[in-house]
Amino acid sequence: MHQPDLVAPSPQPLVTPAIAEVAGSAPQHWQVRITDGKFHWYDLLAGFPDKPDFREPIGRYLRRMQFDLEAANERPLLFCVVTRPRVRYDPARATQWGFFSLKLTVPLLAGANATRDSVTVELKVPFGATVKKPSVILTENFLSLNWGGVIEVLSVHDLLLQYVHDRKIPSQVVYVGQTLDPEGRLAKGRLPVVQRLRQQHSEHSDTLLLVLQPEITATSPDGDPANLPLNQIPDTATALARIRMDVLEAALICYFEGPTPAGRYGEEKERRRNRLQEVQQAWQLEPVEIDLELAECGSYRYLSSQHVAAARRHLFRCKLDDGSVSVAKLPPPPAA
């Protein structure tokens, strides 16, 4: 059965009369900043049971990841499907400790050909540890560190994301979507479009999800519509947030996937075009300025795509015109 691979449920009318009315007739200007970004290794969600075993550390780790994504499914946020070169731990080789330190050298298998590699990191002692140096258990996907009072579990991507090392491989964005989904398919590893992308890239790459939380500063002569009394009502506030995410989703799709993104169904494109037309007519939205920079994601924060060169910070302007979207890069601000 054919159906668009969208995260959001069947869309409701985009701009209700109440929202169109409180938006006022004055043009709006948005400045958007990404305040938070978090990576999740999607291959683990798609390859493990729905309910991991809470009685063992790896099961608790997987369930916590599901909890995080289930919480995101209940909110209008954005996510990116990100691919990175395939990497695994190598349990056939031993880890090595540095002298008189917590420097741990971990063996890796990198790339589709599983080339032998390794990375050395300076471990951080977690709260609750009762020993100075943990015992180590290594599997293909997980590194388990037993600190006595606490067992720390790190996937191979956690290790490379959280600790300082010399690898500067960019994260390639291949798809942009919205997290809001009452069925929770993203957290269950059952969203068709993400599953299809994972299958396309699984031979050479690992598939991760990057959940983004935008912060929008909207200005107009009438003030920020989000601050108006009517928009303090929960249902109206949620509808307003969804509309804003529709605009930002379209902007990031155009920026990372290009003006004619592949793999998007005609029905989805037409629905998005109609939504953007309604927004522009009701809100007179001026070009939106977007600042995307991940503060605490190590080397993984260097984002790229087939249309965008790798960069730690992405500054661009989005313009709506008759339901279509165009983007233009902005120069970096002057140094302080």
C-alpha cells in the first residue's frame, strides 16, 4: 500500500482561523537558533527487541534511548537522519591501559572492510564509582566499564562522540523530518523512510538520528504571536508550534537535501507547498535566519550533506515564495 513516509500523523488544516487572526497583519521576522542536539544510534533501535531486558546494563542502556525518543515523539521537534562511516569495537583484540592514568586504548574495526584501527581516550570517572580503574568488557557494539558502584555502557559512537580524539569525519545529513508522532514509530525503529535509508546505507555506513530543539525569536510590530493570550491555551500553543516546525522542516530540507530532494513523494510535496502558502499569506513571514551549531557533540557536530560542505556552524536564510522554499548561506558573524 502506498503512503507517504512522513513522521507526523495525517495533517490537519495548517492555519486555523484563530491562529490566522492572532498572527495579525504585520510581517513577522524569525531568528532561529538550535539550542540542543542529541545523537542516537538508530541501528541499535532497529536491530534489538522492542523491550530490552532491564536486568542487564546493555538492556537498560537501550531502554533509556527508547525513552528519550519516545519523549521526542510527543513534541514538535526536528530530526535528521545522519550517516557516518561504519565502525565497530574489535573484541578479538584486547584493550590497553596507559601507565598511571585512565587513558584507555580501544581496538576498532573501521569501514566496510573492517580495517583494524584503535582510539585512545582519557576516561572520566562517573558519579558513584568506587574503584579507581574499571574492569572492561568489550563486544562488537558496546564497551562496558564496571566502576564498582556503577556500570557504564558506551556504544562505539558514544565513545567517539563524547571523548576527545583526532578523527574529524563529518556527519552526513541524508533526511530531515519531524519527531511528533502519536504512534511513536521513530522510537520503535519502524518509520518506513528511516528504515529504507538505513537499508540503503547499511553496507558502508552506520545510521544515526540527530534530534534538534530549535529556539525561535519572532518579532513584529504586534509582538511575538506566541506571547499573545490566545496562544497561551495549550491546544493553540501546540498548533502554533507545529506550524513553526513545518516552516523550519522545509527550510532544513531545502538546505541539506537541495531544492529538489530525492525520495520525497509528490503527495508530500504538494501538502508541504499548500502549508507554506497558507503560512505566508496569513503571517507575511519575512526571510527566516537560521543558526545551526551543535555545542556538545564533539567531532560529530561537523554536519554536511551532498549539497552542503562540512562545517561546525551553518548560518543561512530561508525565504518562502508561493509555497516554495529557497535558502542562501550567510557569512559568519565578525569575531568578538
